[in-house]
Amino acid sequence: MTEGGSEQDRGVGGTSHRAAAWLAWSTCLLCVALLAFSGVLPLLNGPSEGRGSTWGTEYNNFIFPVVILAFALVGALVASRLPGNAIGWICLAIGLALSLGGMADEYSVYAQATRPGLLPGGEYAAWLQNWAWIPAVGLMGTFTILLFPTGRLPTHRWRAVAWLSGAVLLLASLSEAFSPGKLAEAPNVTNPFGIESARGALELVNTGSFLLLPLCFVLSAFSMVLRFRRSAGVERQQLKWFTTAAVLLGACFPFVFVVPWGVAEDLVTLLFAGLPIAIGIAILRYRLYDIDVLVNRALVYGSLTVLLAATYVGGVVGLQYVFRALTGQGSTLAVVASTLVIAALFNPLRRRVQAFVDRRFYRKKYDAAKTLEDFNARLREETDLDALSSDVVGVARRTMQPAHVSLWLRPNPEPKARSAALRQFGHE
């Protein structure tokens, strides 16, 4: 059963389901076509160093197109199946904005630097890619969070935040698009649509909108926190998928500024693809309840990796210090000994970390498991049927927490019927 009911099946504004599916997949194919065009132009443009654009360096590898494809494909799937859910259309809009910006960047470089004068409109392509990232990033940080997973606001009180976010995104895009002077993403190009007479007003609007945009991000995130606290059942599982992808992205983002290599930037860029993937799994409900297993394993093995790495580094450094103090030089025995210690500690440490995670983050599951273990121990020695029945009912009530529990026992068969049943299996 899919989410949304009849309202989502009817579509947006009376649009039929078939027309919505056609529009969704057409937009997705347009994104793919733009990506294909953008994949050819870098081969003609050559290295991207010195372009003055933030798009070109990302488009010379496969990572950024993967992110765009993830948004476009998930958006098409959700919008075609649940046209009344705005999340699918938002994902499509993000994918289209990103693909347009990437294509415009490569086109402007080819038209103005690689083969000047061969293709028209190079400055207009530079103008497009200068501001196309604003709606894409803004939608990710505001309406995707505000409307997930139902496509509707948590309550009517959040309409003010939605209107504020929409106004800020519109003003930021317009002010960036029509501000006169050199383009920020292409410093060698003057804005062809810049309005010189409105420079002061546009600068004021630009500054104000970019100051309010982080506030909209924070308010949207707060709405998801409140929605998660009030959610239950399927909706809570859906929110877990999205929040897990967002937390993972947020946790890795600071490494872009700490790690000097481009690997951290590529990793964070790739993690953006986790957002639409989580959205697709949550809304389409494919393996929805696997998120608890994934989070559990991530907590366990993430903590285990940190502990083992710290033990290994500490062991190597400490043993090297001991060897230098005794012999005056280091020794490879420190590495060998630390490796053996790590191998010996892996399973015991994993069990302890798993138990700690279950106690700290999965208390209900941990209590249920302990209850079942205690029941199994008593079951081996229990001979009183009435006491056993009471134990079964109590364990079911504490572990499963159903609304009602009852136990039926089959009547004891007559001796003749019991003998016939035994003879079926070759017993007297």
C-alpha cells in the first residue's frame, strides 16, 4: 500500500495521474540529456583550472552527475506514483536546476574560451550558471525538510515559515540574477541582465536574503525535529531514513575544511546523493524498516573502528617509545604486536560495544531480549502448566506490548486418539 490516499492519486491541481507521470519522466529525461551534453563539453574544454567557476571542477568527475541523477530519478519515481506529494516535484526541480547550471557552465567556457565565437550565447550561459545553484540548494534546505514525508506542512502554523522561505529563495535568485557588474561565478563576464539603476536596492535585497536563508534552514530543521517527536509507526521510520542521511552528510561536511585533499570534498558531494535515495526509500517504502538495522550497525562498527584505530595507534606509538628507550631505535615488532592485539580484541570489543549501543540507544529492544533470555532459562525447568501459561502471557505483554493478550490450549486428546497419532510415526 502506498502513502497518500486518494488525494495524492488524483494529482496536483486536477492533473491526471498519466499526465503527471509523463511530465515527471520528461523532466527526468531532460536532466539526463543535459548531463550527457555536459559530459561531452569537458572533453572539448580541457582542464578546468583557472576558469573561475565552482561548477567546472566538480563536473570533470562522475560524482556530481551521480548526485543530479539521484535527485532526478527519485523525483520522477515519486512524482509519477504519488503526483500529489510535493517532495517528488521538489527533487525534480533540484535535479533540473543543478543539471542546467552544470551544462551552462561548460557551455559558457566552450563558447567564450575554448572556441570563441563558434557558439552564441556564452555570456547568457554564464549568467544562468551564476545563480542556478540558489534554488537547488535552497529547496534542499527548506521545502524538502518542511514537507517531508507527506508533502504537506506539519501544521498550519508553519505556513509563515514556508512563505518566508519561498520569498527568500525568490529574492535571492532575482537579486543574484539582475545585480550589475561582474558575475561571481564567472569574473570575466559582465552580467548581461544587470540593472545598473537598481544597484543599491539589489545589493540590499541580496544581502538581506542571504542573511535570512540560514534562518530558514534552521527553522525547517526544527520543524522536522518536532515532526519526528510527534510521529509514530511508518512516518517515524520515514523520518529516520531522511535524518540519518542528513546527519551523515552534516557530520562529514566539516572535513572539507579540515582535510586538505580533494577526497573529503568528493566524499561530501557524493553523500548529497544519500538524501534523494533516503527520500525514495522512505516515501516508496522499499525496505523501510531496515533503517534500524543500518543505524545500529553504523553505531556499532563506527565506534568499534574508532576504538580499534586508537588502540592500534596508541600501541604502535607506545611500543616504539619503549623500544627506543631500551635499544635506542625503533622496531617493526611494535606494528606486529599492535596488529595481534587488534585481532584478539575485535570480537570481545564488538560484543561489548553492541551491548552498550543496545542499552543506550535501543533500550526497549534490549529489555525485550533480556526478558526472552530469562524466560528461556525458566522454561527449561518449568513443569507447572498454569505457571507456564502465566509466564507466556507476561512475556508476550512485556516484549510485544499488544493491546490484548490471550492464550488458548488445545484439550488433551483421548488415549485412543493419542495412540493412533503415535502409531502414525511408528511408535507403540
